[in-house]
Amino acid sequence: MAATPVWSVDPRTGKHREQVAVEATHREVDEAVRAAHAARGSLADAGRRAAFLRTAADLLDEAASHVIEAADAETALGPGRLTGELARTTGQFRAFADAVDEGSYLDIRIDRADPTTAPPRPELRRYKVPLGVVAVYAASNFPLAFSVPGGDTASALAAGCPVVVKAHPDHPATSELCASLLRRAAVVAGLPAEVVAVVHGFDAGLELIRHPLVSAAGFTGSIRGGRALFDAAAARPVPIPFHGELGSLNPVVVTAAAAAERAEEIGGGLAGSVTLGVGQFCVKPGLVLVPEGADGDRLAGALTKALGETEPGVLLDHRMRENFVAGVRERAALPGVDAPVTPGSGGEHTVGAGYLSVPVRTLLEGGPYEVLLEECFGPVTVLARYAGQDEAAALLGRLPGNLTATLQLSAAEADGGPGPAAELISQVTTLAGRVVVNGWPTGVAVAPAQHHGGPYPAATSHSTSVGGTAIERWLRPVAYQSVPDALLPAELREANPLNLPRRVTGG
Amino acid sequence: MAATPVWSVDPRTGKHREQVAVEATHREVDEAVRAAHAARGSLADAGRRAAFLRTAADLLDEAASHVIEAADAETALGPGRLTGELARTTGQFRAFADAVDEGSYLDIRIDRADPTTAPPRPELRRYKVPLGVVAVYAASNFPLAFSVPGGDTASALAAGCPVVVKAHPDHPATSELCASLLRRAAVVAGLPAEVVAVVHGFDAGLELIRHPLVSAAGFTGSIRGGRALFDAAAARPVPIPFHGELGSLNPVVVTAAAAAERAEEIGGGLAGSVTLGVGQFCVKPGLVLVPEGADGDRLAGALTKALGETEPGVLLDHRMRENFVAGVRERAALPGVDAPVTPGSGGEHTVGAGYLSVPVRTLLEGGPYEVLLEECFGPVTVLARYAGQDEAAALLGRLPGNLTATLQLSAAEADGGPGPAAELISQVTTLAGRVVVNGWPTGVAVAPAQHHGGPYPAATSHSTSVGGTAIERWLRPVAYQSVPDALLPAELREANPLNLPRRVTGG
């Protein structure tokens, strides 16, 4: 059987650009995983790991013009956005290098022996060790920050785990270029190139999740694809953790007082957030609860104006464009759903931004309206007009898990004055991983306290894929009981030769 | 259909003692979960939660004689062991109360806003919130410490999660008694009794894991039962974390130098560890790598002597006794397997301790010998005699995941002198959650640094069911972005009114 070619495609024209690779065979996936597994010991040295991560950042920065050009040609995301995404990507590598140096991710705990307890307590020294080879499934919408050189890869390498990335078909050339830079960085840092590998192809992705030497997986993508891989990970003879980010509606609640105070500002801000990256962000606000009445109408008017002035944009690929056009058509056709700015086909290769509007009481009927509570990838949002706080609360109670939930409050409400704010904070905390007040969910800061995850289907685990704690996904604890100092890992020795933070109990 | 009765049975006689309850119907499971879910808000106050945990410990201590009598009548574990187990159980409640007071389990991280970065970094404040109702599956072999008032229950309540326990059929009366004490403690602490419930019956256990309002589960038991529940948890429309402890062989490696130095001591110690609690510990050493030759023979001789002098014991129930007798018979019948002290039936209701011996090179043949690498619950272990370090390493390389791995080293090896110790530590770290040197794995200290878990099938997740970090299983992170102080949870407010430990970045 001939190898299946992997093409780089220009979404602006739909034309094939070049053949980049071929889809990996069963044997090639096996070889990549075995080579990564064999190289895992080389990542044990934390200093070398940190140097590798910094070198990777440096090489990506040096190759910036090539990387951005390659990514733009395949994704049409534009040099501006991609320049920012590359900075985020290299910043992420450097932040994880700093985390490796600092060491608190090892969560070291030491309990000294206590012969006075009944039974006597032995000495225990605990830290965390890397899981082994990690499979990373790259996202369509972030060719850098959530793909080959993305947060899953950076955090797994920081933890000491080799990585095999299943490249996304929307940007195979960018994937190959970034992989070659990462592999070069490994060699420069004195590590085998095999600590990073890339495979292409749908079947290769399934082979990867089933491979006995793969120990964990990270995924960013759709509910359908992610759930299939989650199920495969759970069905293995030895199940493995599957950290998937699958989909999110990212509800926004605009209070009556906020609409009264800032209707135009909120409508304009919403339009900016919905159309950022042509609506292809996993934290795009997809459902906005807006009060009925004049203030809400002003907000809708501002949204109408801003979206009406938005230029058509190019989606990541033609299948996505078809899904978007069909998805908004299905939603707009429901009785009682208006489309003040009709989203949809904007030209042969582009789509136009827009929004739908529907009364909350209609949404609460369920049935065919459930589709309005599902993510629709692309530049569209749904305004759900509510007639009182009870209606808003009832709709929030019907939502699945989300990456984010956003509240638009009045100045007095934000100050803790009377109103529904406290109740809303409490309610949206139960359904999201990040709660935003008087801002927009797009733009996920890479920072130690960040949490990018949330109740299913936002994430398949309670972990984060962005921020300092993302490294925790690739580690497991081990406790050493009464192990003599000479035989302990350096991280746990009494003299603390690596100067690591630790919590000590007793003695 | 008549309700299915739940009987308390005396394992010393096989006789029914009393009918304790009936198996929960679909509707009763649903009601228990809904009541627990409705009560979850009452656990939000950390001070009240800590008071509840301490009151639970006090009430269990006050009722000690009743609790121990009830547990002994159903399990035959004896008052001595059960007195110790109760102390461990109440100690566990108090330790989690202290953890709630201390607050580092919330893992609070605060990133101050930084307007100088590109893009500007917003303020982020992250902590952890409870998941919701937790299902706990009680273990047969610890009627207290891993059952209704066990570590899963204590850690889940400490996290702020109501608990519905599926009682183990080996000790329903003890379960009911303990549940009534926990529910009384809740009421004394000003909480609704519904924060703890108990259900009986196999079907009730399945209903529980599938209930939409159950958010996570803890399990201690067999691979077969645990895997079925793990699969059900993963197959839900909204999958939930399943923290199961399923089975472990707990390998021990005796080096040639250790055998030369301490053959008799090791043989005697091993006998004590294997027969503790009639071999019904999940950390019982089930496979012991002993060198061939005279020193190993001396060790085997000491084991033979000690086990030969052990009185027959009563297992937890008659099905377990049948499984033990059949399991050791199947293993002993394999060609090349000796039974220097034949384990098996020791009387109508008792079993005798014993051990099997087999050359490692025979074990490495695989096929029918694989059964010797599976846990056999009860007072039996397998001595695997090895002819050199390579053979020992090859066998270790074939083992599944374990809760523990133990090394018996000579004094010089423990001091870091020449020998295989460093290599062994490194190898067993890959296959266990706890590594013990010159001790025995039985006796799992309740301590902040403890880790009771390990690679599958020792555990279905990378969490621990014992020790300070067990609470992490029942929490998920939430980040608050730009949320005004007045609207933040008290735990995250700028003035830190609850005086909680936190990591602050920037500003």
C-alpha cells in the first residue's frame, strides 16, 4: 500500500501548497515511541532539561520569520496574531525552565521518623517522578502555542517526559519546522533528538494512544475526537491519564445594571472577543445572557454595528468553513431565533461574522434548542435575552462545563453593592475553570496561577493545560521509606544538595 | 419484588448473625445521592468541617468498645488489630481536620496584574473547590480505616464533599454503626446528617458510579471489581475521576549480601509481614526475590520454621477462603513449584499460612507461570530464587504496577557501598508508589508524605489514598480573573482574612 501523503494547504485558496510528509504507519509510530522511551533517562537531569527548554525558545525566536511565514501560509491567522502566539510559546518554554529550576513542582514532603508514636512512624520522603512518554495531540487553532512547541509539549518536557506529537493536519509544514527546531535544541543541550518526535495521520493518533509505552496524553480539540481518544485511553489494558480540552461555550452574563451603565462598551467589546482570530478560540464567548428591554437592545445595537463592520475572515480549513456555515444555518432556522447580523459564508473562501438572538424562555424549551448550547467554532455568538434573574439562573443551571464564565457588572455591583453579583459568582464557579469579571475570556495569560480547564467537556480531567501547574499532569508521586541517604535521589537527600523547596514534618 | 436482606455473618462459624439492612433500590440510591448533593453547601465553612471531623473522631473513640466488638464479630480480625485500626482511623480524621485548618491543600496562587507585559497580564487568583458528592467503595480487609469512616471518607469530607459509601458485604453491621456515629457527628457540628450516607448491595454500587450527581469515586478492592467500576466511571456521558486501589504483588528483593548477613532475620520478618492480619493486607509481600545458594536456603529455612509455627487463621469470609485454597492449589500444582510449607485449608473455617518456591528462570517462562505474578489474597508468598542480578532485574522488568517495592540490603549496601542497591532503587521506583529499604511494606503510616498508590493496577490514578495529599483527589482548581475583592471567596481576598498559605507572583 502506498504511503498516504500529507499536504500543506492554503486556506485562503483551498490549494495544495506542498507535500510535507506521509502519514505514519503502525511501525513508524511504534519506532517513534520506542525511541522516545529509550531516550527518557536523558531527561533525568533537571539542569540539562531547563537548558533544553531555553534553547528551544531561543531557536524558535531566531527562526521567527520562517515559523510565522510557515504558520500563516497554512492557517491564514496573519503575521500579527502569529507573532504574538510565538512570543507566548517561547515565553511558555522559558517559564517552564524557570519552574524546573525552582523545583516546587516536585512537591517534596519529608516526614522524619517518630519512634514515640504507636506504631512508630518511619521516615518518609516523597517527591514526584516523570510518567514516561507523553502523547500530545496538536490543536488546529494554535499552530504554535497548542501544537508541536505548545504548552503540553513544554510542560511534559519540563517534567522529564519525552513527547511524541500527533501533528494537526491544518499545519503540517509548521509542525515539521517546529519539530526540527526542538530536536536541534535537544542536541544542542546534549540530549538525544528522540525526546521529541512528530507523527502525522488520524490512524497514527489512535496507534499512539494505544501504545503500551505511552504513559499519558494531552489533547486540545473537538468533543468528538477528544472523547474517542479519552475512551481509547480508558479502555487500554493499563489505562492512562488523558488530559483533553474538548469544547466550551464560555457563557457571559451581563447584569441589568451593567447593561444600563455600559451597553455600547459591552456590545463593542463582545464583538472584538467573538471575532478575535476569526472566532477560532476555545474561549470565544459563545452564549451571552443579556437582559430584555431597552438597555439590552442598546447592547445588541452596538454588537450589530461592530459585527456589521467586520471584514470577512478565512477559517483554518475548508471543512471548518463548511461546518460553520451549516452550523449557523441550522441554528438560525429555529423558530424564534433571529439573526440581526447573519453569520455565514462571506465569499468562496471566507466567512462573515454575525450573531443570533433568542429569548431565554425559548432556549429553556430544550429539544431542538439544545444545539444553541453547543459550541459553534467560528465568528458567531448567541445573545440569550432574559426577563429576570431567575430566568438567567435557570439557563446557567442547564449549561455543561466550561473553560470560562464571564460576568459584566456595574461599578456598584463590582464594589459589592446590592445585586445578583455574589450569587452569579457562586453559580458560575460551579460550571467553569476560570471566572472573569468585566473583561473578556479571550486571551489566556500564561502565568503561575492560570487555570485553563474546567468541568467536562471543557476538560476530561481536573488539570490545566496553561499555567504553572500544567506540569503536574506528567508526574506521579513516589515515597521512600527508611531509604538510607546514600541511596536516595539527590532531590530528597538530607543535605538538600539541589536546594529544593520542601515541607518537613516532625523531628 | 421483596427487598434483598443484608446479613452480618460470623466468619469463624459461617453462621448468619443478624439481618442488618436491605440492599438499596435504584430509588434509594438516588435519594441518598440527591440528599448528599443538597447538603453540599453546608460543608463550605472550613471551621465547621474541621469541627465535624474532630467530633467524628471523638464519637468513634467513645464508642470504641462497640465498634471493635462489631467489627471483630464480622471480620475475625481480633480486638488487638482492630484497636490499632480504630486509632489509625480517628488519627486520620484528626489529621485531615488539621489539614483543613492549615489550608495549604487549597493550593492558593495569586498573580498580580502586570500592565507592562505584552499583552498586559490580568490579576489571577486561584484556589481549589470541592467536586461534589463522592462515592466511596469500602474495602473488605479494613472495616474501619478503608471503609465507612476510612481515609476516602475523611479526605472527601475534609475537601468539602458529601460522601455516599457503598458498604462492603463483609461488615454491614460495623458499617451501619460507624455511619450512625458519623451522621451524629455531623449534626453535633451543625451540619445535616445527609453529608454521609451508606448503601448496601452490588447493584447499588453500580447505580452510584453512574449517578449524574456523583462527581468522583474512591475504591479499595479487587482488580475485577475495581476495573468494572473504573470502566463505568469512564463510560459516563460526563466521565468522573475514579481513584481505585486494585491490587499489588509488593515485590521484595533480597540481595546476596543481605542474605549472607541477615538470612534468619529476613526470613522471620518476612513470615511476620506475610501473616499479619492473616495475609489480608493490600501491601502484603507476595513475591520475594531471594538468591539461590546457601544463604538463600537459610532464609527459606527461617521462613519455613516461622510459618510452620503460625496458627491457622480465619479469613474475612468464606468466598475468600475458597479463593485462597483454590489459588494456592493452582499455583502449587505448577511443575517446578515447591511448597515447603503448604498453605491452604487449615480447618473447616480457617486457613494455614505457607509459601511457594520457584526458580526465577522458571517464572520467566511465562505462560501458566504468570499466575504467580498475580496477587493471592491470604497468608501466602512466593519465593522466587534468582541466580544473579540479571535474572532478578529481568523478573522485576516483567512485573505490573505495585503499591510498594522493598529492598533488603546489607549494611554496606545501605551505606552506599558497592553492589546492586542503586540500580535496584532506580528500577523499583518505576514500578511502585512506595519504596522501602530494610523494613516491610505492611504498616502504612498515616503521615503527610505518605504515598499509597502506584502504577496500574496498584492504582487507577496517580493519587494516594493515605496521607496528607489524599485530599487533592476531591478538589478542582478555579482561577478568578480581575474579580473585585468584595466578590472574591474569602480564601482569596487581598487581606487574607483566613490567614491561608499562598504563593504570590509579581506586584
